Amino acid sequence: MFWLNINAWHGTIAFFFTFTSSMNPRNSTTQTKWLYLFIGTAVAMNFTGLFTTIMGPDPSLYATIAKNMVLRNDYVDLYAWGSDWLDKPHFPFWIIALFFKCFGFKTWVYKLPAILFMMMGAVYTYYLAKALYNKQIALWAVLILLTAQHIILSNTDVRAEAYLTGLIIAAVYHFYKAQTGISIWHLVLACVFTACAVMTKGMFALITIGGAIVGHLLITRQWKQLFHWRWLLAVVLVLIFILPEIWCLYQQFDLHPEKVVFGHTGVLGVKFFFWDSQFGRFFNTGPIKGSGDPSFFIHTTLWAFLPWSLLLFVAVFQFIKKGAKNVQAHEWYCICGALLTFLLFSASQFQLPHYLNIVFPFFAIITAQYLYGLASPKNIKAVQVTQTVVITIMLIIISALGYFFRPSAFNWLTGAIILMFVLLLLFLPGRISTGMQQTIFKTALASFIVNLFLNLCFYPALLLYQGGSEAAIYINHNNLDKLPVYVAAGQFHDDFNFYLDASFKETTPDDMANLPGQVMLYADAGVLQEYVKKGFYVKPLKIFKSYAITHLAPAFLNKGTRDKELYDMEVAIIQSPKK
């Protein structure tokens, strides 16, 4: 049977190379068909983390908030950790709750709507790039966007930015069409998408959207367009469309000044929405503070926009250099939307890598138009060499990660799939394409290889060390007597909360002195020892080797030294000393 399989593989590979050899790579129609295939593969790649356990802390928190919405049948108030929650606006939670209501509390149900919004962002990236340049650049921009490292990562580690990326580029496209045409519906759609973006992350979304449109009009000195009546109408429409968010915040917080939020009473939800949630963080005057580094997003872009980041830096420089010579002949929507946001983020005191995702569609278009405009053989050769170096480094890093981490999720099937893409990287691009598109195909294939390993091998194995979700799944399958479930107080357990099918309570040894009977307790090993010392009956059921998986350290990534970095979380049966 083994030799039959080998022969089948040999025959398939031989047929493939015979088939591709018969195709003319200089035929533009053939190259376009392959480009569509690559884009389709990139779309599929962004769904490969759909079933991977939700990561903590933020994504599992957001999933739990939406779950609470459905369980409480309350779509106005946001609750987390047993109390009122004020940080992010409602829109993503409404969307997730709708999917939960339809399909249940499952991992893929939480992730699917975010990925769909990201795919919507890819569609609007195509529309905007085609309107500003041409179809070829538009297709390249979509492929670049969907193979950018942090875009694929964000479709596995789902946060609000996945929604925001799609909404912002959609709003910019429709505002562009409204500004260059006479259709009122483009303006209405632009305002709907803008309002949804504001109800996803706050007022800061207006800076990216407004920066793209206003920046272009200012640079090209289109004063009449800048002061057109449509923009006043747009402000009115956006204010109308965000009324649901304002009403919800007013109902939950402004009408109840007695509620304790951020350690204070009298917190105004509407004020937080309009100021503190974003601008308060920017100026570090809000209840949630940070400490910024002006260079943070520069070195973040280097890895987050891989494998295209070096080309992006050159593309931005060349765009500004050429644009300054003939301002009126250039579009400035993408560069203004991206750089204004980038600079403001860099000046902010609150910085996280996923913030950058919202400008990746602009980055993709800027990079694609730069590559399309290269005509000199010397420049094309420089890009080819650059990308060869980048691809080589990426493959070396991912190989080293696989060697040292030794993911338990790796099997022969995923190995065969990855090997197939490695062979495609080595032999396919030169047979189906020429020039710059050949380099783009090679770069995309490298991204596929890296993220197939990450999404099919690394992250599934990594999430086994997220003790809360693993313990909840264990309890769901092993609590046959339906014992009450408790967790140790004083810790966030959002991953445990989302995946547990039953309700649970937080507790301490003193709180459990008069238990009516046996209960299940999830706690770390040290807390369980306190119960033993106080005379409780403790029957350990399972130990979960755990780690703070969002803070990866070399010692943890190395299987040989990993055990020293782990801590024990346990599920045990507890009974009061009096019983």
C-alpha cells in the first residue's frame, strides 16, 4: 500500500509539471488565472485557524461578553467578571451574539463573523485600488493584504480590529465614490460603515477615514470639494447611525452614577465613548493608561507586514518622493489614511501590535502600485533579491521554531500539505509567471508555508497550554454527576468561562467552609494546598500544564527547557471538613 501511494504521488506530480510546462507563462490571461487561484488560496489560508481554541486574554473576554449577552437576553448592557464592563463599544458584540444565537457557543462561531468582515475588507481593497489605479494593481493588493502576517494571525487571534479593518476601508471607498460622483447612496453607505467602525472601536476610527479623504483634498487643493455640503450631511448621518451605541451607554452608565466602574462612581458612559476610550488613551488621561515608544510601530511593521514589509518602506518613500514632484497627478487617499494613523499611533501612550491592522489595506495598495510601476531590470532584480532573502529568513525561522518547539499537533497529513507547498515554491512560479508577478507568487507561497505551520501545527499545540479552556473542556466531558463548579477567586478566567457549559462561582477556602456537598474546583496547585491545610477533602482529578501563551519566551518555546516555565492548574473534587 505504501508503494502504491508513492506511485500515485509520483504520477500526480509528473502530470502537474507536464501540465504547467505546457502553459505559456508570458500569456497575461494565464497569469491572471493563476493570480485568482493564489488569491483564492490566500482566502482559504485565513480560515485555517477557524477551529483553533480562542486565545486569552482579550479574545476569550470578548467571546464571554457576547455569550453573556445571549444568556442574559440583554443586548444593551455589557457584562464581564460579574459586573458592568466599559471599554469597547457594542457593535462587534452584537454581531458575535447574533452568530451565537444562531449557531451556539462554539469557537468557529466566535471567529467566523470577524473573518467575514476581514474578507469584506479585501473586497473593498480591490474596489478602491481598481478605482484609483487598475485591475492588476487591485488584484496584487488583495493578495498582499491577505498574506500579510498579522492579518492571518488576527483571523486566528480574533479581536475588534478584524471588524474595523473591513469597515474602515469600506467607508473610505464609498466616501471616495461620493466625492467623485453624484450618487447619494455612496454617501449613505459610507456613513453606515463609518458609524459601525465608530461603534467598534470608538471615535479614533474617524481619524483614519477622515484623514484619507481630507488629506487627499488638502494636498491636491480641491477647496470646493473640501467644503462641499455633503460632508455636513455625512456628519449628521454618522451621528444618527451611532445613536444605538449612545443610547446603550446612557442606559447602562449615565442613568446609574452609583455603579462602580474603574474603581469610581459617577462614570459617564457617553463621555467615555466620545473621549476616554480612544483619545483618553492617546493623551494618557483616561482610566486605562499605557506607556508608549515612538519607534514601536516601526519595528512592529517589520514583522507584522511580512513578507512585504521591506517593500512597503521603499514604496512609501518612493510614493512621497515622486508625488511631491507632481502633486495633482497622484492620489493621496492611501498614504494620508495610513501615515496619519501610523504617526498618531506612534505618538500615543497606548500601543499594541494589532492596532496597525486597520491601515494594512492602504499599505497593500501602496505596495502593489509600487511593484507595478517598476520597469527598470535593475530595480526588479533588487526586489527579487530582497524577497529571496526575506523568504529564506522566514523559512529558517519557522523551521527552527518547529525543531525546538516540537508541536504535538504535527502529523503526516499537515506535513504532506506543507511539503507540497514547499515544492510549489521551488518549482511553480517560474513555470506559470514572469517578471514581478513571479516574485509575488514566490512571496505568497512562502507566506502560505509559514502560516500553514502556525495555524495547523503551532497554535493548536500552543493552546493546549491554556489551562482554563482545557480545564473547562475536561469538566464538560467528565462532570457526569453535575457537581457545582467553582474557581479560585482573584484571577481572570475568561477562557474557562467561555468554554464551560455550566455556570460557576469564584470562591476562597473561607467561603467554602460550609459547603452542602462535593463540588468541582479549578485552581492552581498552591491554592489547592491551602484547602488541604484547612482540612478539606481534596481529590485531584487532572493537572493542566499551563503557561501565559501570549507572552512567549525562548525557554518555553524550547521543548527541552519548557517544563521549567510551566505551572500547574488543577481540577479537583472538594468537600467541606465538616462533611
